[in-house]
Amino acid sequence: MTMVPVMWSIWGALILILAVLYLYRSRLERDEEDQIFLDDSFNHVKSQQAAIIDKVNKIQPAFRVSMGLAGAATLFVIVYYVLDVVNQFK
């Protein structure tokens, strides 16, 4: 079995995971307000915004790890094909 299909499969899976996490985070952040001025009668809105921020903060480490893995896999694919081109000209 050659390495190329496995390499592309792993790369595709990592990109898919990254895209799903990005879309989920974007969906959560869509309902988040940047700046809110509330008095004490709007505590339910304040708690909703805090819950959104907590969910986004939980996703952030997984998003960063998947972004790093996808970047490393992309770099691996590029280096593989550069080395393949160099070896063909030897």
C-alpha cells in the first residue's frame, strides 16, 4: 500500500474536523454581543451571554489543536511533494 492515499485521507479528516469546529464556534459567536449595557433587570441576558462565552472558551483549545495538526499535515504534504520533485530530477 502506498503512502499517498493514507496521507491525503489523514489530511482530509483533519481539515474536516477543523471545518466542523470552526463552523460550530462561528455559530456560537453569532449570538454573542460585543458590548452590552444592562441594568439589574436584564440578568437573564447577562447569564445567556456568559453561557455563550463559556461554550466558546471550551471549544477554543480543541480548535487550536486541530488547527496545529491540520497545519502540520499540510506542511507534511507539501514537503512530500517537494521531495518527490527533487528526487525525480536526480
